Amino acid sequence: MPEQHPIEGLMKTAMESIKEMIDVNTIVGDPVEAPDGSVIIPISRVACGFAAGGGEFEVSGESKEGGDESQMPAFGGGSGAGVSVRPIGFLVTGNGQVRLLPVDGNAVIDRIIDLAPQIFNQIQSMFISRNLKQTQNMAQDVSQTPDITHTPTS
């Protein structure tokens, strides 16, 4: 089995550290039940970055003064990682509805999108009730029209 390169060890260590920091509970938090029975779930945005690098060096034999120079490592490198967790909103469930309440104040468009199904249902029910009323009025008009039959006279 070939020997592992030192940069692989650095990368593995950094990636394991990131894995320990981030799990599903970081993005979707633990649910909290409110007194009215609704459930509130915090939602966050997680971003992470990772970098690793290194170089191999030659080992020099002697210094200018004739003595042995301290040997430099055959490999030098480093790695780093960063994680950013930003709350974006709360998922609220209750009364048969699910809503996303955003944290930032500039969420008018998100709120409109959230309310769009309710608005469409109200508009649809208005059209249905108007059409039903028109149909009833037409039926009433037909029933009130006198039956005029024309019999030819000879």
C-alpha cells in the first residue's frame, strides 16, 4: 500500500472538523411548540469554505559556516476551514397551514409568494359565487317568463 502524502492528512483533519461542526440540526433547528399548539422550527443558511496547500523542500547538507544546518522538513503545509451560520427564518405550522416567517425585514416579495395560494383561492371562490348567482338569476328569469303559445287562427 503506498504511503499517504502529508497533504492528505491535513485535508482529512480539516474535513473531519467541518463534519463535526455541521449537521442537519445546524440548518433545521429543533422544533419548539408554542402555547397555542403551533410548532416553530428555526431555519438557517450554512456556508463553509476549505483551503489546503503545501510544498516539498529539499534538505540542505551544510551551512556556510561549515556545520550541519538544521534540516528543513521535507514537506510544509497547512489547511484551514471556515463555517458561517446565518438564520433566515422560522417555519411555523399550525391550523392546517405552513408558513415561513423570514428574519430580514425586506421580505415583502417572500410574503407575497407565501400568501399567493390563499389569494388565488379567494379570487376563485369569488368567481364561483358570482357564476352561481348569475345562474340562479337566469333560472329565476326563465321561471318567471310567461308561457306564450301561439295558436294559429283559421
